[in-house]
Amino acid sequence: GAPAPGHAPLDVGLTPKSFAILTSGGDCSGMNPAVRAAVRYGIAKGCNVYGIYEGYQGLVDGGKYIRKMDWKSVRGWLSVGGTSIGTARCMAFKTREGRLSAAENLVKHGIDSLIVCGGDGSLTGADVFRSEWGSLIAELLSTDRITDQQAKTFSHLTIVGMVGSIDNDMASTDITIGAASCLHRVCEMVDSIGTTASSHSRAFVIEVMGRDCGWVAMMAAIATGADFVFIPEQPLAAGEWQEAICDVAHRHREMGKRKTVIIVAEGALDSSLNPVKSEDIKNILTERLGLDTRVTILGHIQRGGTPCAFDRILATTQSVAAVEAVLQSTPDMPSPFIGYVNNKVTSGPLMDAVALTHQVADAIHKKEFDRAMQLRDPQFRQDFTIYNATSVKGNDSLLLPSHRRLRFGIVHVGAPAAGMNAATRTVVRYALNRGHVPVAISNGFDGLLKGALEEMTWIDVDGWSNLGGSHLGTNRHVPGKHIDMGMLAYQMQRYELQGLVIVGGFEAYSSLLALSQARDKYPSLRVPLCVIPATISNNVPGTDYSLGCDTSLNMIVNACDAITQSARSSRRRVFVVEVQGGRSGFLAVQAGLASGANTVYIPEEGVTLDRIQSDVHHLMALYLDDDADRSEGRIVLRNETASDTYTTDVISNIFKEEGHALFDSRTAVLGHVQQGGAPSPLDRIRANTLGFRAVQFLEKQSKDALNQFAAKHNNATDDDPVLHTSSIPVPNRPIELCTAPSSAAIVGFSGSGVRCISVDELIRITDVKNRKPKSAWWYVQRPFVDLLAGRGLFTPEA
Ligand code: ATP
């Protein structure tokens, strides 16, 4: 295909194609960013890109439903929910006659590749279409609907599938486009219901979407700290669930909770596959516990609204991969499916993903529930276990034997970040379920010196999952630097702390290192020490994500949406938006992708005059290309430490000066707004996972140390030798045995899993001077910001 008029294609290593994109099935937030990125990346690669309106119906009907897209046709689509090219459920496409006319329409438009963004139904349809393609072309030729030449040229159809679905019900991908935005809506609603439930001391049964898949329900339950959740994959026995909810609700009320929140997936079942209905749950709670209970069915609210930052980035990076797959496809390759596994965009056979997804539904219908969980995503089952262990007050089944129980501290260090409270809540609740004594330390390590410690109870942390900032109080004081290490060690001993969970950013990391190094001198520090990374900058080594960075990203993206709107209204205005992030460009790059920034200035690259000049040229080219009356506002993002010389004001002034009559410039410094607000659902869920793992880390490290000690004294090989060592002198504070580097670690995310990275390894992967890890996974996404802003495509001459 010829490059789009007026635009110079970027690098065309592969033959450009003519491809189309359509959205199908139920709409979701993120479909528009997906279409935008496919259109722009396709044009940048020299392709002709078509939008097919109204899903498969538009493909079957052809004509005005198949439209050539240009750079500007998708302007502003990042922030728009739903799908602007429309979607439909199309019966005709399920018939061969319908697919025949779909094939004819593609051929007549010269389109040889199709990207489909939809649910499993849509992708099943796509798969059927491709497998039939040869026979469809033969039939079109034999009935003279296409020419010989057309039949030859279009003998092969490339189909690429990507999943847009709020349900997150597709196997072979960790998360689908739209699922995270749906969770945002659900959590907002459940939080709101929570305040009225508390005020009136009511119970609420909240029904969320999910026919065969309980992902939304379960994640919402984790994120909002609901008392109970019903999902189709883990049904309770018929006739027994009634007892189970009453038991939990009663237990939580006894501890002082003023509200009861039960989340139900619309497809919830009991183990005999009878539906569990919201009304039934309500009646049970009313009749058996006398609770004033209401039912709220969230319905279509869950689909709507602007896409969250995560979905915008997911959709954008997946669409880029989808276009790459179109360019690379050959007739003998199976149709690719673009997924997202372990924090990376992946490509695998579409047919396998579809087949695997159907197996999940099949497993549920055959009552093979464990298999259903496993097939869907192994993480899902773990999350369910963690939910039960952290949100439901146990019936003693989780309790450890008394010699395994710990008394340990929790402290917040560094700048506040959303999710600190949620993580603390999980640590406290899981600890209590295990029989530990969690002790909260107020105001960072200063609080430890002052003795500001408090043993926490279940109800103390009630409602903390959606509380922003740091409820315990936090500051930047690091042991050994601002805090006297000897005094700190003394206080650890005095308060008999047998472990420490430090929640925070780079200061927490520095504290961990300092404490572990001081173990030589102070025995009371020979206890398990761990960090739960929490900072908006996401610059803690040893984790892909720290708590708070997703919330901050959403704050920035929402602010950028508002600023872009202002810039658009005043037409020719470029905003230089300053964001935080320390010496890491994470926030700037991710927010740049999610808000459609024109470019980003980050510390990893620095800023030069040449660079600013070339940015001015690019902006001029864009404004020259704009229709004079409908000119656009634009934003660029600058990290606060990108350059000492080229400050936000300086860059904006240069833009103003050099933009001449073409454009004007303003600044917006977002400041501490970026640290505030209720944690996003992803941050809450991440907090829950890390809180759980942190307690497990303390348990394992103290157990290992104790067992080694006992084994040395009586050669026991028993898994639990301490039980049999009454004759040997177990130290009074047995955990003073933790001296190995592995007993001081960061509990962080590695892909979709959790890894504990010990201090010795941490030192190797840290760029100490710049307070961040030596490498960053997100950096590969940096070029997409400029590429999707038309860098290199528009020249002042064009
Ligand atoms: P959601 O997850 O929101 O339900 P979905 O893509 O699964 O989305 P469906 O209604 O199942 O939604 O499918 C959307 C469209 O895909 C259907 O209306 C139909 O046009 C097409 N489609 C689904 N299954 C097939 C099939 N087996 N053969 C051909 N086309 C199909």
C-alpha cells in the first residue's frame, strides 16, 4: 500500500499492508486507545489503515462501515471510554453467507489483514473466518463476485486477535483490555456504598458483572476489603454457603465492624451449579442475622467511563504488537493472539487461546472447579487463597503453633504513597489470622525511638484498603543516617520485636541495607527484615512495581486530560507539564503514553538545546498541518529532575518564543497532588499481595533460622525440630539467629509473581547515585510516546 498522503513513512523494514481494525462483542474502556494506537502505528509504518464500524456487522454490510482512517481521525481517543467505531452483536457473521459478504468487502477494499479487538466470542468468530478464508475466496471467484486477480492477491487473510473484555475471562493472557477500568468503576461504587453501609450499620449485597468468570468480583472484594465473595469458579456446597456467610458476617460484626459487604459475580453458582442469587443472600442475612440488608446491582455502570492509565498503556502497547504481527505474518503462520503475560506483551496462536478459554467454561459445567481455576490463570487461585487469608477473620485454621508466632513491627518510611495503608492492613490481618502480634510504629523510625508503638487489632485497620497516604505517619529519616542505630537496636530489644516490615520507597530500601549491615554489631537486628516497596516514583530496585505508582499515574493522566482539554479549547497552546518521579522517568513515560503527550523529558536522557529545537520543529510541523480553525492543544511531560538548566519554565519560554505565531505555551506543575488520593484498585490488589507475602517472608526466615539452630544442637532432621528440643537452650529471642543476607529482603513483583530479593543481590542491581535500579523494564516503551505523536511523520514542509 502507498503511504498516507502528506506523510513520510518511518522505517519500512517490512512490506506495508492494508489492514483493518474492528471492535466486537461487549464494549469496554480501552478499545479506543487500542484503535488509536493501531491506526497511528500502522500509518507510521506506511500501511493503509481502515476502521470497520459496528463490529462484524459493518464487515458484513460494507460500504460506509469500512472507512480509511488518517492520523487525525483518532485524535483524543485515549481518554474516551467504549468504542468510537462502534460494536455490535452480529448474527449474520455466524452464518457462512454473512462471512462470504465480509470476505468480499475486504477484498474489494484491498484489505488483506484484520485486527479484531473483542471477547472470546469475537475471537472465535475471527478464527472461523480465517479457517474458512480459502473456501470463501473460491466461492466468491466461482460466483464472479471477485476477479481472478483479486482471488490471487487475496488468497490469504491475516487475522490478529486482542482481547477487549471487562471480564478478564480469556486464558493465555494475565489481563484483558478493559478489566482494570471496570475495576475502577466497581471500587468507586463499592467504596461509596461502604460509607452509607457504615453509617446505617447495614449489610449490602453487591452484584458485579461476570457470567462465567469471577475475576471482577474477586478483585473488587480484595480491593475493597469485602467480607465475602461469590465467584463461579469456587462454588460453595449447596445448602452450606448460607452457613458460611452468616458465620463470617457474624464474626466480623463481633469484632466491631459496622458494615457487611458481600460481592457476588452475576454468574455465581453453588457446587451443584444452582445460581446463587443476590436476593437469596440478602434474605439469609436478614432472616438469620437480623441485618438490615440491601441489594445493589451495579450493571452497566461497570462498563463505562474513561479508561484508566493501565488500560490505556496496555491497549497501546498491545496494538503496537498487533500491527507488528500483521507486518510479520506469512501465509503459513497461525493467526496470532496478542496477550499480556508476566508484565510483557506476548504473541501466541489465537486458536490455542480460544480453545483454552472454552475449556474453562467446560470445566465449570463439568464441576471441575479446581481445573477451571488453574486453566484460567494460576495467579487467580493464589489470589483467592490470599483473599480468604487476609480479608476473612479465620476460624483458627490458619493459626501457627505458638512457638512459630512472632511479635513484629510495621513502619512507614519516606514520602507517602497510596497503598501503604492497604498493605499495612493486610499485614495486620494476615498476621492476626496466624497468631502473630503485629505492632504498628508511628512516624517512621523516629516513632520507634520514642516508643510510639501499638499492638494492632483486626478492627484497627478496618477501612484502610481505600485510604490514601500513610495513616501511621512517615518521614524520610533513615537508620544510621538520621536515626541512631544503637538506640534503634535497643528499642527493638526493649519492645521484643522479632521482625520488621518496612513500607516505603528508596528510603525504605536504604533503611533495609543499613539495618542488615548493623546486624554484626547489634544482635537485636538479627531478625527477619523486609521492605514492601511503596513509592510513586517506582524506583525501588527488586520490583517491577511499587505501591502507589499506579494511583499516581492515574492522578497524572486525569490531570493531563483536563489540561489537554484546556489546551484544546484555547487552540494553539502547548502545556509543559511537570511530574514527579525523582531520577526515574517511569511516571513521565507511562503518563506520556497514557495521555498522548507529544514528548517526554526524562533524567535517563537529559535535555539538550538540540533536543528542544527538534521538538519545536515537530510542534511547528503539527500546527502547520492542523486545520487553522480546529487547531489542537498539546502537552509535553517533563520529569522534575530531567535537567537543572532546562527547567519547566525555561522549556515553556523557549516554546513560546520559537512557536512564533503558530503556538503559545504554558506550564502546569502537578506537585503533591501526585502523592494523594485513594489508592487505585491495582495498588490495593498489589498491596494485598505484598502484605501477605511479607508476613510469609518473616515466618519462613524465622522458621529456617530456628530450625538450623535446633538441628545444630541435636542433629534433628525433623521439619519442626524445635518442638523436640526442650533439652537445649533455645535463645530467649530465638529470631536473633537471622544473619544470612536472605533474611533481609525486598518483597517485590517480578512479572505477575512475587520474589524476595535479598540485600546482597539488591546491591548488585542498584544505581546508588541515581537512587534507582540499574535497568528498567518500562524503558522499551519510551519510543512509542514520540512515535504515536507523529514524530518523523510530519515535517514542516509537508
Ligand atoms: P463479551 O466478552 O463482551 O461477551 P464477545 O466477543 O465474547 O464479547 P459475543 O457476543 O460472544 O461477544 O461475540 C461477538 C460477535 O462475534 C457475535 O455477535 C458474532 O458476530 C461473532 N461470533 C461469535 N461467535 C462466533 C462464531 N462461532 N462464529 C462466527 N462468529 C462468531
